[in-house]
Amino acid sequence: MTDLSERQQLSYIAGQAADARLNVELETEGMTLNIGPQHPATHGTLRIIVRLDGEQVVWAEPSCGYMHRGYEKLTEVRTYPQVTTLVNRIDWLGSFANEVPFILAAEKLMEIEAPPRAQWIRTILFELSRIANISLFLGDLGVQLGAVTPAFFAFRDREHVLNLIESVTGGRFHPNFDRIGGLKDDLPKGFVDETRRVMRKMRTYCDEIDDLLIGNEIFQARTRGVGIIPKDVALQYGLSGANLRASGVDWDLRRDQVVPMAWDDVDFKVWTHPDGDSFARCWVRLQETREATKIVDQLLDGLPAGPVMAKVPRIIKVPAGEAWVSTENPLGEMGYYVVSKGDLGPFRVKIRSASFNNISVAPWVLRGVYVPDVITILASLYFILGDIDR
């Protein structure tokens, strides 16, 4: 009996030890990892400092400023017409859209409005910039997750949109086409018919991306339930654009504020998604691209005749005062607070860029995720470094 009792005790002790080994997690030493500033997955010269426990992020902090070019200060030594050359380089993928809120702020101070035809053409070019911007995002998103083919589709079809912008403005990336009181020129011959053809092509592109990427089970496994931003958190961090609408907030400045543009004259749907995850942010942008093509078609159908420039002085001096104007840019809300002292150029300009606010949520949303998901979440937030380091 004594031998049996000892064997039972030894067996019990061994069993307990085995259970302990199974139940106790291995403790790992913390590690600080730098993602960037030059990294193929950070969309430019952004540095993300993450503190890891194994492969899980316990703390993250974006470090910006590697591309800082001081646009706000540079505007103080430029005339008002010269400022558009600067600001269309902030978000270089949607450059014409950057010019519009600044010009609207200057026109607000001068108490003038562009003619109706100029307002409609502005809106057309604005939406073309949105399509060119987000279509590239949709293709490049696949690259972040290891799928190269969608990027080829994006570059192929985005060229058609850039051709349209170039035919009007003379520039593909940096149009410098908007003017206080209107536009530099009218539309070229054949633009309307060619734009309708390209809009049909871009809707086909959206269908292809929907099948190839958004509907892909691997893509969904990597994005659904990953990087969830609740509605209240999105509002607290000042998110805007698709990042806000993907958290279920029905807010779009094209519909919800009045500016002298042509959005009030067309019908379009503001798409939202209740989930707030990486998939929702991508899905909302896909629907937004489709909707933009429909907006352009409606604007082409109702394009008014008339001049594209109001009567403005040859040498522009903006009266003293302050004005704030923001618009629903491809990346979200972009606004300019312009202070004038009655000179040829602004006294001060404060730029509210969408990417800067959108990246601010990174420390919150990256906490607790795993390293591969860091890249997925950053890609879904979609930011341009020039738009952050403005």
C-alpha cells in the first residue's frame, strides 16, 4: 500500500505540473519596433513606433514630420493666385480638390461668386479628382495585403481620369487651374462625350475591384473585425470622410453644408457602414467612387452655358478679414482659415487637412492588435503624408 500511495502521489504531482505548463502563458520580453519612416507599407515617410508583447501591440505612436514643407508659412510670401500652386501638392493624388476650399475662402472675403458654369466645372473636376484618388487607393490596398493584381487594374483605369483632368487643366497631378472668380479656361471640345465614356469605364473598374478584392475571402478575413473604430471614438478623434462614415456616422459636407458649388443640384447617396472596421472603410470608399461617377454624369447633363470667370481686378487684393471654408475632399474634410490684412497675399493661413486628423486615431486603434494587422489598419485609414506634414 505504501508503494502504491507513493506512485499515486508522484503521478498526481506530474499531472499537476503538466497542467501548469499548459495553463501558464509564456512570458516574453517587451520589444520596441520601428515601422518606417521608409517602409513599403506606411504610405510614405511615416514612422510608427510600436511596443510589442510577443506579436501583440501594447502601445503605438505615429511620428510625423519627416516630409514637413511648411505650406502654411509659405502662403504668407505668395500672392493669392500663387497659393494654388502650393496647396494642390498637399494631397497630391486629389490635387485640384485642394485648391477649391482656398479659392472659396478668398472669394468669401471678396464677396464674389464664380459664374454658374464655373461652379459646375469646378465640381466636375473635384469629383474627377476624387475618383482618381480613391481608385488608386482601392488598387493599392491589395498590395498592402499581398495582392499585386488590383494595383495593375487601378493604374490602368486611373490613367483615363488623369487624361480628362489634363485635357482641361494642362496638368495631370498639379493642375493650378482654379482662379478667384472662376476658372482659367473653359472645357475643351469633346470633353463631355469622353468623360461619359470614362465614367462608364470607372464603374466597370469598381465592379472588377468588388469581385477581385472586396469579395475575396482572404481579404475579408484580413479586414473584417480588424481595427474597429466605434462611432463615439471616431467623433472624439475628429475623423472625417469615409473613415467617419464607415463607423456609422451619416455626415458628408457635400450634402450637409452650403458652398457655391453644384452638389446641391445633383442627387447622390451618402454611404455608411455600421461595423467601423477595416473592411467597412474600404467598402465605403468603393461605393463613394461609384457615386462620384454618377455625380459627374448628372453635372454633364445639366452643364449651364455662360462665362467661366467673374469680373475681378487684374491685381487681386483681398479685403481685410477672416474666412473659413471646408469641403468634402477625397480623404475627408479639408478646410482653410484665411486671415487677410488687405494685401496681395494672405497674412495667415491655417490648413485643416483630413489625413492629420485621421492618423490621430492610430494609437487608439492599434492597441491590442497583432503586427500584420498594423499594416492592414494603416492602409484602411488611408492617408497621404503630404496631407499630414503640410
